[in-house]
Amino acid sequence: MKIVDARKKACPQPVIMTKKEADEGAEEITVIVDNENAKLNITKFGNQSKYTVTSEEKDDGIYILLKKVTENRNMSQTAAEIQNEALGYLITTDKLGKGSDELGRILMKSFLYTLSEKKPYPDFMVFLNSGVKLTTEGSESIDDLMNLKEGGVEIVSCGTCLDFFEIKSKLKVGSVSNMYDIVDKISSSTNTITI
């Protein structure tokens, strides 16, 4: 049993510390964190890395137990091959192109609408920096993004970015992610388009 004390560690350190133990072959890892975001990030990492995940809140922190699930090697290779072929979009702004901000917002709205009407859909969309404004309350693209999500597109927004713009509580579509997961998702795919 490996113990990872990730209390008082900023994102993405708790996940990186946990991944280090997982990469070294740890079958069981107990991760101690001190906030709900870290708990969610560790839980997501555990599930994606084929661990069963349970957690318990104690006086001195949140204890997350990860236990490795044994699996068929061929199934694992197939999943990796599928991920490598995944098509994704990295949306780094709420405007498309340079020049007029007003025109850029119109173009981005049109782009997302067109994407929601064109199949096959991408496998994932990652929203960073001001791009996270597109997934939150007040965005004119929420309906289009909801259509994409309902069509199977994984939509994630950077938690640090949402916090920076103070709009995390206004997230309307998709889930909050962390930089570790975002880098992992992008680097695992040979087909990521940056907008």
C-alpha cells in the first residue's frame, strides 16, 4: 500500500503524485487531499487508470483509496488504439480569428453551430483560457454544445480557467477538468485541432 499525502498541493500536483505511484506499479494507493476538486481529479484519474475508487472524509482530510483492477491485456491495447485515433478540439478562446472581437464572437458561435450539425462528431472538446466562457451561463453556444454532448462528445473545461474568470459555478455543459487530464487527453490523440 502506497500513501500519497497531497494536502496543500495545487492542481495538478495531487494527480501527478498519484500517477507516479501508479506508473511504478502500485496495486493500492491511498491519496490524502484537502479539497473537493482534488478528490474529483484523483477519482477521475483512478477510474481512467483502471482502479476502483472509494473515499472517506476524516478530520484531517479526504482519504481516497485506489485499488488496481486486473484486466485483459488485449482490451487495454484496443482502448489505447481507439484513444490514439480520437479527434478532438482544443478551444482556447471565445472568439474565432484575429481582428474584430465582435466578428470573432459571431464566427465562434457559427463554428460551434456548424460543428453540432456535422457528423461524425469529434470525440472530445477541451475549453481553455477564455474558451471556458463558451461552456458557462450567458454563452450563446450552450444549446449547440449540449447537442454535441448528447451526441457523445466529451466536453471538459479547465478548472483553473473557470476559477480565474470566477465562473466555475456558472458551468452549464460538460465537466471541470485539470491540466494533467487535459495534457493526457491531447497527447494521447494524434488528431487534436487547436482553435
